[in-house]
Amino acid sequence: MSKWEEIKKQIVESPVWQAIFRHGYDDTPRNRVLMVSGNVWLHLHPSKVRRHGVRLKFTWCMGGITFLMFLITVVTGVYLMFYYRPVAEYAYADMKYLEFDMPFGMLMRNMHRWAAHAMVIAVWLHMFRVFMTGSYKPPREFNWVVGVILLVLTLLLSFTGYLLPWDQLSIWAVTVGSNMARAMPVLGHEGPFAEFAGVNAVYDARALLFGGGEIGPHTLLRFYILHCIFFPLVTTLLLIVHFWRIRRDGLSGPAL
Amino acid sequence: MAESKQIKTLVDVGKAVPQVSDGGRVEKTLLRAKGPGDDKIHTWPHLVRAEFLCFLAVLAFMLVWSLLVDAPLEQPAAPTRTPNPSKAPWYFLGLQEILVFFDPWHAGVVLPSFIIVGLMVLPFIDINPKGNGYFCYADRKWEILTFFGGFHVLWIVLIVVGTFLRGPGWNWFWPWEVWDSHKVVAMSNVDLPYLFGFRDYTLSALFGLAVVAGYFVLGTALMYWLIVRAKGREFMERWGTARFGLTSFLFLNMIAVVIKLIMRMGFNIKYIMVTPWINI
């Protein structure tokens, strides 16, 4: 036994190492199961999957890519939050500060934005793939419903983030995009039957979203909190359900 | 040694099932242990490896994309300076585009709700047991055609039109045309009741209501007839009234978008039904 192997043995057999890592990398069936079931992150997978479920041409890896995009936006988003203040006077200046002064600021902002766009595309393709393989059929019906809610949350996350740069592109895109709240029947002041509910421009569904009759400082703060706290939390909770369900039901596949 | 015992077993298995050649040696042990019908393989390393490689490739792609293309940042927000055109984020441009054909409460609230509800009820209205877990067109022709038409054709085409072909005043501009904000477009749209000679408000509204109601009643009857013809009466009984009703209602709403689009673009018809409260 060489010196290095002896040192390795001492480390691996030390009580500290044994307390952290409960099994090694031996390529045994038992250990392969333990690698997944004994790891909090990997145990989102079942410990065994059907052979076709691993193939790229079956899964397109689109659900995984959607999740990866979510993770990229979480990591880059936290970085952006260090420098960005959701206050009308500062927000735009902070964007410039981020782009020109902060180390990797522009890269982090680019990755955050492109990952958000890519997440929308990936989640659509994931839905298309799941549809094409009929994977929403029993017993996975409810997981499809959860997936539809996650699709809506993806759009809402992207939409609320759209306002935060506080430039012309963002406020007018959000103005147009949220006009639908103003047009809601009964609840929006420009929707049908608005007069019966007594809503007006500063007291309707859009005013609730905006914190006032039009986009202003309150809207920025509201969208910031929705974007950075509320929607990520709800999305994470539903992702847990989504992953848990597919783990319990298994990947769909042709009958054996 | 435990290690050498392990290898000995695996070699034996390899001899026992020589026809299973792809994949690792341990899978052969499992195949023999559970019988020929079981095609499961270990997540570690097979799935985890595939995911890891995919993640690395996508991450590298995102990094290159972010290094090459900067995210847009325009002038500071100015609530008094409205750009023309003002466009929603690209993924909502399909909805903004159908504002050309429907009022905001319809295009922005009712239709998106129908899309979301329609997607959610999909697993419950589709009772075809075939095509679960594999790609196959022949087993699910109608389901796939509907989804493809609604999602890939309608939704994506509307987004492309809204993103690339709409300029100032939400007027149509081809990519090679200059965006002229003074473009004059004849507003020669009329409402359907007017086209049919109705000049009285009440009669116009009643006529419009009759057309809309007639569309759904006749459309549902036609769908019933077509489905019975294509799939047989036995299928319709199994499918049930609730599933059929929901499917045909949502399907007719989707087709109505196409009909309204053709009426507006081809025949300059603005509304089918006009009332003081809602227009369709």
C-alpha cells in the first residue's frame, strides 16, 4: 500500500468522514440504489427507471432543462438582488451600475434574462413532449394539472421580472400586459358589467396589482416582491409536488 | 475479498444472458433476478449521467449566449411617453394579437382562462387508453391534431405575427417595410348585423345573439354527428355528456378565434354581436 493510499484510507475511515458520507463509490447494485435514495437531492429520482426513460429522444430532457433554467435564474437573481433597489428613483440607475460597474454584473443580468426566456420555451416544449407521449394519462393526470399551474407561474415570474429594469421597454410592456386585469368582467373598470360592481380606475383588479391607478413606485415594489419572493416560493412548492408525483408514479412508458 | 466475489458473479451473469449486450454488467443481474419483462436500470449512474451531461451542455450554451448577446435596456421609464407600438412580452403577444379580433375582456381574460382550463381538463376528457408512454400518431390522431393546431399553429403563428409583423398603430408591416407611423389604413369594418341590413339596436343585438348561440348549438350538433360517425355510438356513450360537452365547447371556442380572424382579415367584419354591455 502506497503512502497516498494509506492517507486516503485514514481519511475515509475517520469518524468525521464516516459521519458525512455513509457509503463509497463501489459499483454494486446496493450502492447504486444508495447513491440515489441516500442523497436528499438525487432522491427526487426513483432509484431505478425504465430503460427508455433515460433516452434523450424520449424525454428531450426538457423538464430537466426547465428546472435548470429555474436554478440559473435563482442563482443569478440573488446576485442581482445585491445591487438592485426596487425604488423608482434608484432602479434604473442600479441597472446601469450593474451593467458597468459590478464584476460580472452584465453577464449575470444577461444570463438571468435569457434563462427566463429559455425557461418559457423549455416549459412549452416539455408540455408538448408530455402531450406527444400521452404521459398525462392515468395515473399521471394530476401531475399534468400541476404542470399547467407551473406553466402559468413561469409566465408570471417572467412577466413580473419584466418590469424591474424600470425602462421604457419594461413599463410599457407591463402596461399592455396588465390591461387584461382592467378588462376583467365585473372586477375591472373597463370590463363588462363594471358599473354593477362599482369599480373604477383606482379601485379594481388592476389597481390591486399596481397599487394604484397606473404603474408607479408602488407597482415596482409589488412586482419586485411577487417576482423575488411570492412566485418563486409558490413555484418551488409546486415543483416539489411535481417531482414527488413523477417519482411515485414513475416515468410513463409502453406496457411491458 | 468482497471485490473479487462480485466480479465472479457478474461474469457468470454475462454468460447466462448473452443477448443483453448494451448497458452495464449489473443490469444483467437485475434482468435475471426479475424476469425478462423488467426493463429497469439504475438511476445512478445511467439517468444521473445523462442529466449531468445535458445540464453541462445547456449551461455552456447559456453562458456563450449571455456573453455574446446583451439583455436590452432602453431609456428610463417615462409614463408620459408612450411608445408606438407598445408590445407586451413576446410570450403574451399571441393574446395581444387577438385583441385585433376580440374586445379586451374576451381576448385578455376569457380566452386565456379557457386555454388554461382546457389544458387542465385535458387528462380527464381524453379517455383513449392508447398512446400512454410512447410517441405514436396513429393511436391518437385527433388529440394530436387538435393540440398541434391549437398550440403550434394558432398560438405560435399569433406570437410570430405580433412580434415581427405588427408596427405602429398595431398595423401590419412586412419585415422589409419601413415602420411608418403615419400609415393610413381604411377603417371600413362593419358589424355583422349591419351587413345583414339591421339598423335597429335591439334587433341587431338579438340577431347577433342568435348567430353566436346558433354557432355553439349547431357546432355542438355537428361535432356530435362527426364523432359518432368517426368513432361510433359506443364510444360516445363511454365518453359521456360532460366530457363531450366540455370538449366541444372548448374546441368551438378555439375554432371561433380562427373564424373571427378570417371574418376580420378577409371580410372587414368587426363584431358578430353588439350590445351595450358586451360585444363579441
